[in-house]
Amino acid sequence: MEYTIETQVIDVAQREVRRQDACVPVEPKVFDLLLYLVENRARVVAKDELVERIWNGRAISDAALSSCVKAARRALGDDGQQQRFIRTINRRGFRFVGPVEAHDRAMPAADVQARPPKFGAAGAGEDTSPADAAAYDLDLTLPARPSVAVLPICALGDEDQQALLADGLTHDLTVRLARTRWLFVTARASAARYHASAFDPVEIGRRLGVRYLLGGSLRAAERRLRLTIALSDTVRGCEIWADRFDCAIDDIFAVQDEIGDRIVGVVELEIERVERQRALLEPFASLDAWSAYHRARHHLYYYTAADCDWAEHYLDLAARLDPHASRVLAGLSFVHWQRAFLEIACDRSGATRKAFDCARHSVALDPLDPQGHWALGRAFLLIGEIEPAVEELEAAVDLNPNFALGQYSLAFGLCFGNDSGRSFDHLARARRLSPYDPMTYAFFAMRAALHGLHGEAEQAVEWARRALLQPNVHYHIQAIAAWCHQTAGQHERAQNYVARLQEMRPGYSRADFFRAFPFCPEKRALIDTALAELGI
């Protein structure tokens, strides 16, 4: 991938910035920060998010971050006064605002043909090349939906336990990815013929007919395990995500479950991110249902009337192109849910009815798709029906325990009833599955509310503060921050949040709050008192 910004080019594969064909010296962290801002140019990137992504959450000073941003601007011929490309958004973070042209730089055919063939598959049996596929009447063109193969995880040692653990992880990852239902997952028996170390990823992708490959290696020593894992794009010939996991081997099944959950959650998000970027580059006239769906997802988490309209437009197109796609109907339900929840629709009851209709249609199309049950559960919350909402949301996470938004939504539903203590575990699971989720602000805000309801005022105000630092925060979060600070005795700060709330939503009332958050009477009393003291 290359990004052209006026006279500059960011070459992702070569990790360099060029200006008029001359290489511009850029330090690795500066390049990472610049690339991250460009790839997320549709939104404001918070400082905390940059620290998490670029420095892996390691504590760094504001001066160090400012210096890195300054160097990124300098690489593009920009500065802090002009801010032609990287703009500082006060108290929010940074956003890339310059014109960007993205190019998917394909490898020339001559270069591909010049590569020497690689042989020596690790699996038993004879090797099958693409030329052999025709003889067996195999269609290895890429499926319409994203396709992935889990390659055998390589055990870097001679012990039988390492080989068994590697084999178990490979099987577990394959099964967990297959349970997502929106991915085309190659059967383990076919993927087992190839090791990433013995074949070029592009070649494996061609032989298996998949776009993405997941593979890695593990080593165990003295009751400790180190797993290195990577996700590759076989069409572009590059890695799009890699990570390393270190843990103690006390309970082998628990370790396998923990690693499997973390990897599958991140892999789903990374594939979704790449597919969304690909969809945004597609000409409108050539959009298929999958591309239209991902164009819609680009608008789903901005929470404005205009973005809801655009999301509905693309989802309607996807539904016409594929009338049997259950997740498209779940997406439409979520659009109408936003309109009702944020009251950006002229008719809230009409938006609520549409959210129910689309969710029920989604479940009818595919009862085993967790997204339909997720959408239906959230629709029940719009009318304050906590018990059926929790039942649907539990069905969603039972169908796919790695569904991060389902885990969060279950925590959200449980929070309103008398069993709110369970919410903490589901919130923690959602956060672990999706550490950079576009709804991170909601994860944090719900954590603040839970601490406030359980009398843990200090934790409540800290999580509320963190929530407000995230991008795409809507006005209800200001209300949560206000009552959390009021119950903690921080009246002045609470009043500041009320002032911001009234700027964002003039005339906001307690009725508006409890219409969005249907707490049971026991929990409602505490919040109602705090909001009344603040004049809401």
C-alpha cells in the first residue's frame, strides 16, 4: 500500500517517506505514528490511543509524544502553526486532515514469475500446485466473503508436549474462527499441508484460495509458553498484524482458551478493518453486498444524523444485493437503534419499531448468527425490557464467545438490573477481545457507571475521565461523567460536565437519561438524586 499526500509518498512496504522521489529520513516511531494517523484519517485519534498503539501502552511523557508529532509534520513539510496535514484537536488528540490518495501497489507479474518455486510441504501426501487444481476441477478463486486459513503452528522444540500444544492451538483457532460465521475458513485438513516457513504466503493463498493466513510458532520451557503469531494478506503479500504472547503453563486448557480468545478477537477486528479500507476504495458502481456493508460500517460509530443516513443507504444497497445476509439486517437495526437512543429521529417510537423489525428479520434469516440476537437484545433495551434483552444478548455470546460487542452489550444490559455485578466480567472480556474498539468510550463509561453504582466513587470518576478522552463520545457520556463526579463529592467538575452536556444537547433532562438507560428502581434512585442536585 502507498499513500500519496500532495508531493509526498508514504510507502508502507518499504517503510519510508519520499518527497519528489527523494527519501525523507524518518525514525521508526515517527513513521508508525504518521502511518496510523493517515490510516485513521476519518476520525480524531486520542493521545491515549496513540500511546497504546505506537508505544504498546508504555508510559511516555507529553513532551515525547509532541516531539514525535512534530517530527511527523516535518517529514511532510508541515509545522505546528500551519497544521496543513496533522491538526491538533484541543483536549481530544490529533487528526490527519490533508488530501490522501491510497494505492494498492500490486507486484508486477514478471516479479512473481521470476520467483523460484518452493517445495517441501510439511504435511503428508503429495503437493498440489495451482496447475493441479484444474485437473481436480477445483475453483480456487477468492470467495465473496473474507477467507482465512489457519496454518499449523510450529513447535520450536523436541518435546511431545510442545507439539501437542501447537496442534491443539491450531485446531482451536480454526474452530473459533469458523464459529464467527462471516468468515470462510479453510478446513484444517487442507491447511495442514502448508507451513509458513516452507512456503511463500502469496503462494499458499493461491493454493488454498484464501486472502488471509494465520500462523506462528511456540516454544515452551520451564512451565512457561511463548507464542508468536501473525496474520498475513496473501493478495498484497504483507503482514497486517503480529503479536507475541508469554504466559505460565499452569492449566493447559485454560491457557489454550485464553490465547484463543485473544487471538480470534484481534484477528476478527483486523480483517474487518482491512475489508472496510478495501470497500472505501471500491468505485460505487462496482460495489458488491460485502463492500456496501463495510462502507456502511465506516459510518456506524460517528453517531450523527448524517452518518446514520449514509449507513442506512449502504446497508439498503447491501440488502438489495444479498437479501439473505442476516448481518446486514442486524446493521440496519443498529442504525435505527442509534436514532432512537440518541433521539436524532423525528419519531423515536418509529425508529424503535424499525430496530425491532430489522433485528427479528435478521434472526429469522439465520438463527445461529450472533449479530441478529445482539441487535434484538439492544432493541429490547430501548423499551426497558431488561429480562428479554439479557436473554437475547446471552444467546449472542453463547453463539460466539469472541464477539466483543456482544460481550459489552451483555454487560450493558445486566447493568440496569439487580445482577449488575456480572457486568464487570463481561466488560473485561470485551476489552480484552477488542482493545482498540470504536466503542471503547462506551466500555469505559459503563465501567464508570458500575463503580458508581457499587459505591466505588474514585474508580467511577477515573473511568469517566478516561471515557471522555476517547473519540466519538456522544452526549449521554457527559451525563454519566456528571453524576459519577457528583456522587464522589466533586461538585465543581460535575457542573463542568453538565455545562458541556447542555451545549451538546440543549434542554437535556433526567427523563432523557432514563429513557436511554432504563435502570431498575433501586439503582435509579442514586443517579436521580445526583442529577437533580445538578439541576438536570
